[in-house]
Amino acid sequence: MIQRRFPFSRAVLLAGVAIVAGCTSGPDFVQPAKPKEQGFTPEPLSLQTASAPDVHGGAAQTFEPGRDIPGDWWTLFGSEELTALVREALSANPDIDAAQATLRQANETLYAQQGGLFPSLSANGSGTQQQTTGAAVGSSTAGQVQYGVVSASLSVAYSPDIFGGVRRQVEAQAAQVDVQRFALEATYLTLSSNVVVASVNLASLRAQIAATEAVIKLQSDAINLVQTQINLGGASQADLLAQQANLRATQATLPPLQKQLAIQRNQLMTLLGKPPTFDAGQGLQLTSFRLPEQVPLSLPSQLVEQRPDVRSAEAQLHAASANIGVAVAAQLPQFNITAGIGYTAAGIASLFSPASLVWNLGLAAAQPLFNGGKLEHQRKAAEAAYDAAAAKYRSTVLSAFQDVANALRSMQADADLLRASVASEQTAAASLAIVQQQFQLGSVNYLALLNAQTTYQNAILGRVRAQAQRFSDTAAMIQALGGGWWNRLDVRPESNGKPGVFNLPPVDQVHLPRAGH
């Protein structure tokens, strides 16, 4: 026959073992295994891009596996104005202040949780004076009776963390601190990347506007050419109207570009923590930037250590693991020790006499037996939350791999696109020059000139966009790799807080009532 033991006796046995061993409940967190993949593409990818030597930003880029990323990675673009803008954003953007404050909140909450591991001590004092009749206190003496009671004591309460429930709570909150720590790094990374991309877009739009204005001048000059041909009988009034219509169509592309420029400038001001009335980055041009020719490339096993979002997801998994221990400990016996010492007397004069000394000592234990399955389902819910956090972690890692793979492909394609765009522009420019000469000689009709102008306009704008895309996607690559936050000190000292001991609030936060209020 199987012997059944009374649950309380088993709980007492467990408590005795726990006191000796100092156990903790629930699983100990195990860091997820690092990925074993050696790359980010199904086939070996060339470690060098194509080049377009005849244009700014057309240099070949080489990927260097294992190379570290500098903390101030934006300086790789060689623009002092860009560096100044990023630094201003990192010092003035309110999102940074919010992330720092949230980290400070998490640290202070952690210190509050750690307080549960220690006894609590409180001072108590009271005094009463009462008047009643003799009959009310059982005296046969008639008349009024006065008596008082004065007491002063110290009381201690302590809940031994025998099964580690409080320690698991502290562990979970420490993991939440890590979550906010890496959320802060993600904020820094996103902000700096957005400033770089916004600056590149600003320079690109200026270049597109300048190119469009150059095409408008070219088309305006062509009107005079068509007018000359009309006078010579080599063109018709319809050709002139067609050229004028083409000029108007090109002029109509300027307002949208100017609108985008204004919107992009406003976005940059917001990133800098400034209102739209402020202006900065006036000198940004595509020629202001230097294309980094050596680009870091981390291995997948490094990437999971470098990406703030992956580290944050790992910390969330750690917190979920600790919460299982909290739920398990809640199902086990809870102990509480109380003690007090003080004095109680009928008056202040005799309060601290030996005869007035009082004390107490107590030990309480409670084992949950029946609560409608509440604690059991809370434990299962914590386990389900852990499974969800584990799946979220795997998803975050996959997204990180995808970001790097996309950046690799984009940078390779950007180089090929710029090379093709430069060749297209050169061909279109040469074709336009020949067609203009032939039109002047009357050997081609006006339609050929119109087509050559349109082709050249599209080619020059395509080249400008391709130039800008190389800079933007290089920034996206560095962002995908984590941005070198481990080489910076982003956390402000005050965001770490400092553990305290006493419960008294700061003096400047206590406001005494003033006379008349």
C-alpha cells in the first residue's frame, strides 16, 4: 500500500531542507544557444560590390567579416555637418530622455523589489489620556476617573525567502532592467540611423531639384532652337507647342520635389528635438558624404549579442523564466517572523522604567491548501508566458537575420544600379548632344529631340537617386548589425539610480501647510 503523507508535514520537511540549502523555486534561466549559421545567404556572397568610378559615391565596398563597429559609426561618412547633427539629436531628442527615464524607473523598481529580502523595522509611539466615571471602570467610588497610557516600541517583521519567491521576483525585475537597457540602446540606434538617412534624403532631394532645374534650362534653350528651325522651315508650330508642353511638364515636377524637401527638413528638425521654425543641415549635399569602402559584417553568432532588439527579447525570456519560479513559490509554505520591544506605562515619567518593558516574538506559517485552482493556473499561465517569450525571441532573431540579408542584397544591387545609372546618363547625354546637332541641321524631326530630352532627364534623376541609395543602405546595414552601442556609454549615471536604506522622503518633497492655507 502506498503511504499518503499529510500535506503540511511534507511542506514542513520541504521548508527545513530549503532553509539549509537556500533553494529557489522554478527553473534556472538558460541563455538560448547561439545560431550555428555561418552566413546570411543560401549561396556564398561576394565580399565586394561593383564600382562606378566616374561618379561620387561609386567606389566598390568590401565587407569585412568580424570587423568591429565604432560607437560613432556615422563618422564613417566623413561629414562634419552630419556628425554634428547626430550628436545634437542624441543630446536633445525627447525620445532619448523618455528612454533614460524609463530605465531609471526600472532600476528604482528593482531596488524596491530587493527591499523584500530584508527585515522591516518600524518605530511606534502612542499616548492616550481618558476621563470616565468610576462605575465605567468597575470602581465603587463615585466621581470622575482619569487615566492614561503611553507607549514607545520598535517592531520587526521578516518573511524568510525560504523557497526563493522574492529572489525570483528580484531576478525578474533585474531582467526588466535589461529590457529597458536595450530599449534605450535601440532608441539611440534608431535615432542616429534616422538622422543619417534623413540627411542623405535631404541632400538627394536637393540634387534632384538641381538636376531638374538644369533640365528645365536645357529645355528652355531648346525652345529657341525650335523657333529658329521654324524660321528656317525645318519645324512647325506644333513642334514648338510640343517643346513648350514638355518644358511645362518638367517644371511641374519641381513643386513635388520642393514639397518633399520641406517635409524631409521638418522631419530632420523633429529628430534634432527642434521645432520646424529651426533650420539645420543647410550645407548637406551628396558630395558632403564619403561612402565607407570597408563595411563591417558580423557572423550570426555575433549578431545576437549586438542587436539591441535580440538582447531585449532575451531579457524578456529571462523575466518570464523567473516568473515561473515566483508562481511555484506561491504554492509553497509562507513564513513570517515578527518581534517587538518597547515600553508601556501610565505616564511619560515611568515610561522607560524596567517595569514598563514589554516585548513579543511570533512565528507564523501558512500553506495554501485550496483556492479553486488559482495558484496552479497562475503557474501554468507563467509557463505559457515563457513559451510565448521563447517564440518571440526566435522570431526576433529571424528578423535580425532578415535585416542583414536584405542589407547585403541591397548594397550589392545598389552598386550595380549606380553603375548602370551612370552608364545610362552618359549615353543619354551623348545621345542628346548628337540629336540636338542633327535637329539643328534638319536631319531628324522634333520627336527625336523630345525623346532624347526625356531620356536624359530620367537618366540624371535615376543616377542621383542611385547615389543616395548607396549611402542610405550602408547606414541600414550598420543599423542591422547593431550600430556599435557596446563601444559607447549611452546610459546616463542618474538612470542607474542608487539603492537606498531609509524610507524617509527627501526634505524638499515635504510641504508643510503655511499660515492662512
